[in-house]
Amino acid sequence: MLKIRLSRRGKKRQPSYRVVVADINSKRDGRIVERIGHYNPLTDPAEFAIKEDRALHWLNVGAQPTDAVRRLLDKQGTYDRLSRLRAGESLEMLAAEVSGVVVVAPAAVEEVAEAEETAEEDDAEDESVVEAAVETVAEVASDVAETVEEAVAAVAEAVEDAVSNDEGEEEANEENA
């Protein structure tokens, strides 16, 4: 079984520590599997740095931290990211949060590309719908224009007939009188 623990360095009364991954049966300052950080309790505030990606890796494969290392990992926010790693987020993205480096996930790039393609297809569909609507409106407008022309012609004929009948009646009235 593996432990993430502190390995002491420094002079008497001037301790500094390495954060290491070691077998549970090895001595405190003995054989290690990997060095993943350091801790200096003498500075104010205490200085520590732990490689986030390696800590997440070892925690994910089952290494158990000591109480002191657990407090350091809590301060760094590693346990929150560990739960997100187990939920499916990528290790690179989580490690980049600590370092401040912007990492673009390949899945995100693919999603953006798919969204752009979909938007282009939607634009093409929208344009075809607009063109069809314009054609329909043009057809309806021409039909309405023909109907209006026919109605105007019919009204004009009726007016001409009414005028000619009035003139004919006036002439007949004048002849009778």
C-alpha cells in the first residue's frame, strides 16, 4: 500500500519537508516512489507546493495521504478536483486550474466545430425558408393584383353602363317632353 507523506530535510530545528509517495513499510526518510512537492513550515505563512497532476494521479490509484498531507491537499483544493476527476473531467484540465494555464479540451473543440456546422446548416435552411416565403408572397401578391384588376375592370364597366343608361334616359325624357 502507498502513502503520500512528508519526508524530513534540513538542519536541526530548521525542518523542511518533501511531499513524497512511498510504500507504507519504508522508513520516514527512506526509499520513495516519487517526490511530488515540498513544504516549509518556517516561513510566514507556511510555504508549500504540490504537483497537482501527480497528487491526483496517486490519490486516484489508491494512495492514502497522512493527516499533515491531507491538510495541505485540502488547502490547495485537490480533494474537490479529485471528486471532479472521478466524475469524468480530464486530469489535464484539473491540473491546469492550479497552474493557471488555459487548456482547451479536444472535446470542446469538436463541440464548437459541430456547433458552427449546425449554425451554417441552420442559416442555409433559414435562407431557403425565406426564399420560399418570398416566392409564396410574390405568387399571392400577383394573384391578388389580377383579382383587383378584374374587380376594377368590372366596376369601370358598371360605371360606364350606368353613365350610358343615364344619358339614354335623359335623352328619352327630353324627347318625351
